[in-house]
Amino acid sequence: MAVPQFRTSINEYLEGLPETVLMRLYSSPATCLAIFRLQPSMAQLVVMSMLFNEKALPVARLNAWVQDSSRLKQYEATAKLQSMHIIREAGGLIALQKTFRTSLRNAITGGDSNNSFGIPCDTEDKHKVDIKFLDEHANSQWELILHYMVGTGTGKVPNNGVLQLLKRSGLMEGHPPAPMRITNAGFQFLLQDVKAQIWTLLLQYLNMSEDLQMDAVEVLHFLFMLGSLELGQDYSLAALSPTQKIMLDDLRDYGLVYQRKSSSKRFYPTRLATTLTSDAAVLLSASASLDSAITKTDSEAGFVILETNFKVYAFTESPLQIAVLNLFVHLRSRFSNMVTGQITRESVRKALANGITADQIVTYLTVHAHPQMRKSVPLLPPTVVDQIKLWQLEMERMKTVEGYLFSDFKNGSEYDVLANYARELGVMVWENRSKGLFFVTKEGNQQIVDYYRRKIQGIK
């Protein structure tokens, strides 16, 4: 079973943290429980085998518990745990880090005394919201970000903090408030599942925490706490640090939390937040009538049919999926539950100009292929795949050079003198003697002009 992509990204981030930072993280039971849940099953087995045992565990005993066929997984698991300073191995013994063990024990047995799992509100909310409302709120906020990335022109623009994060993460380029455009990394981002997308932005948010004058440990504590909260329950701001209260403004924009207004003393985690550290699907309980861009209904079932004549049929009503297709498909018709279009040289060149690669286009078509297409081998028509890649090679053969065109020479002798000088300088880019034209680089222009002024008067 493949490890979910979001687990890989957050674990790699944790493995890169200094030991002093990790020790601060391990002081929180909620954080330790979240980190435990993010580990592969083999690593969880290693931790649980030592959690309620004060003595170090002999490596030989651990080896005896694991079948030879799983030995590689065991070595990888222990290596990850060691890189995160959760376990230490010395003299043939493995020991669990004391702070981590204490906190994880408290999380499992209910011994948390520092409110790391939040404080549920003990007074009734006069404006209480239900789970359906929270799902719709999360869906709306996340869709706004994705629609802006693909340029669907909904008229709404995310807040400046979101725009800066998209730019900082390399998913979009430009200078807000002017419209930005999606990058190669941004298109790859759209191919990820929702959980991986969320963690991609949150990890960049963590990298920006120093610039935002926020404590990265407090940021991580809050994110991991959100992953352990109860959906539909409102929580008090009393348990939050100043840094975490500042975070609420940003997390509202991402759809991870809901607050009726910024001055409210309570907040609700949405499904995007409560599933941060689990493998649970996003917004599974959303109303069936919702046209949700962040459910995986379309991508799991597959909705794209590609024919050998380059025609595309997409059985979807999602404005987001249609907008993504529009990045590299020339759409022609739209029906109630389907759009049709064609992959053309111009549509692919437009995508390539925006930084989208041929391989990414092929990957998208493969991931979202209709079940009917999956009966064919190969999955996509080879002629279409090859042509998309040839169009990319065609683009790569073309090179843009900024410079100056010289023309209108008095005679062939004048042309030859200046053209020969440009070649000697190495600034000649292109020439056509029969038409009396040559093109030089921007840097070489002034040298050619100066040479003309000094020498050309002696030519008859």
C-alpha cells in the first residue's frame, strides 16, 4: 500500500528540524499523537512496543518480531524515527525518547494537563453552525484558491496573505494585486490530492513563519492540534497562544477554520483541519448536491475520454476541472454534465508557454481517464501522446533573443563589412544576405553602431 503523499512531505519537514526544536514539539501530547499517526505502520509498531516499557528494547528482540520479508521496512522505519530523535539506538538497545514517550502516553491515556487538544466551549453559541455549513465554508474557501490559480474569472480574489503564499511557494508568479499566472509547479500542485495540496501550502506557511515573526513550534502545535479536534464542536481561544491567535486569520482564508467574525472568542475546525493528520477522505459528508471541487469523486471514477483524433470528452460539472482542462484543451461545447473539446497545437503551445510540460498533460489525462479508457492498453492513444511531446520539442527548438535588426544597406559591400564585424564579435544571431538583413544581440548593437560611424564612411 502506497504511503499518502501528504505524509511524506510533512515527515520530511520534521526530519529536517534541529533536535532542540523537536524536543519543544514533543512537550505537547496532541503534537506527539499527530506525529505518531503520521508514521508508517512499521514505525508505529516500533514505538508502541516501547511506549509502556521503561526499559530499553534489545534490537534482537525487535528483529524477532518482524518477518524477513518486512526487514527493509523495519530498517526504514527505525531510520526515520532516529532522524526525528524519537528513538535512540546504542549498544544493541533501542530506547524511546523520554519526552516523546511521556507526551504520547498522556495523549493515549487522557493525561493531558496542558490543554494541547483545545478547550471546548462550555457556553452555547448563539450562532451555532452545523457540519454541513462547515463543509460548505471549507469548500468555498478552498475552491476560491484553486479557481484563482486556474484563472476561471469568478470575480473573487483571495486575500493578500493567500496571494503572497501562492507566490512564495512558486505555485504562481506575478506581482499582486495585478493578476498572477499559474506556474509549472502550480499545475503539478493541481494534480495532487487535496490533503497533499493543503500540506504543500502549510509547509510553505511554516517556512514563512520567521518572516511573519511567528514561532514555528507554536505554528506546528496548532496545526497538529487541529488534526485532533472534533468536527462540529466549537473551541475557545483561551487555550491558544498569541501566535496561534494570529494564525486564525490565515487559516480562515484557507478554509481550515470558521469564525463568525475576527473578534469572536470561539472557532470551529472544518473537515480540512480535522483530517490533517489522518488518511480520511476530505468532505465525504458534504451534501450530495454540492458541486465540490475538493471531493475526489471525479478523479477517483475518472471522467476524461481521449480519442485518437485528439477529441476530448469530459463528463464533469465541476467548474474547476473544466478550468484545468481549458489550460491545454480547446473547449468547444458545454452540456449539463459534459464538455467537449480538442487538443490542438495552439492549445498545447499555450499550456507550454505557461510553464506546463507535456509530461504533466499526459499525467493529468492518465490520472483522470474514464473507466472505459482503462480497459485499453495502452491507456492513452500513443499517437496523441507522441504528438503532445513533439509539440513540446518544437517549442524547445525556438529560442527568443532580444536584439536589433539591421537593414536598408546602401550596397552589398556595406552589408559585408558590418556583417563580418558582427560575426567576429560573436554577436550575430541571424542573417539573410540576399535580403540584406542581419540581427545582432542587444549587447552587440552599440558596438556595431560605433564601428559604422568610424569605418563606413570610407566605403564607396
